[in-house]
Amino acid sequence: MRPRVRPLNAWCNSTALWDNTEMVGRIKSVVRGQGIGYIRDDLGRDVFFHKGDVVDKAYNDLEVGTTVKFDVIEDNVSGARAQRIRLVRRAK
């Protein structure tokens, strides 16, 4: 079952829907021991992610500065959360 869809404006003053919005950003930080990290989107907002949300088991390829595409959902526990994270370009 998919999480309840909420308007994106609850987070960033836009009218798009969470599940219809593919975003692009760069990995801001990765905490390997906990399997979590943050993505900074193109508008400068930080979005939480968990390693289980990374597609194709590419979690070990993520490093600071890596460009990714992702969807955003609102998690009742932690607020905005990235899911279906796809590697676009590795950091230089």
C-alpha cells in the first residue's frame, strides 16, 4: 500500500503532488553505519532517505556530491522522505 498522497505545497509551496513529482538533487551526507542520509534538492532543501529506498542496490555507490533522481513522500514519523532513489551521475 502506498502512503497517503499529500500536496507538495505542504512542504515547498508548490501545487504538484508528492507521487507525481520526480526531483533531482545531490547527496549531502551518508551515515553508512545507520543506513541513512540526506539529499539536497535543486532548491536547497534537505530530504531524508534510508538505504532501503535506493533502487538497484546502488546504496554503496552513493557518496557526497552524487547526483540522484528521487520521489518524495510525507512520512508520518520523519516528515518529507525520499524514495525510489536512482543514481544519475557519480560525484567527481
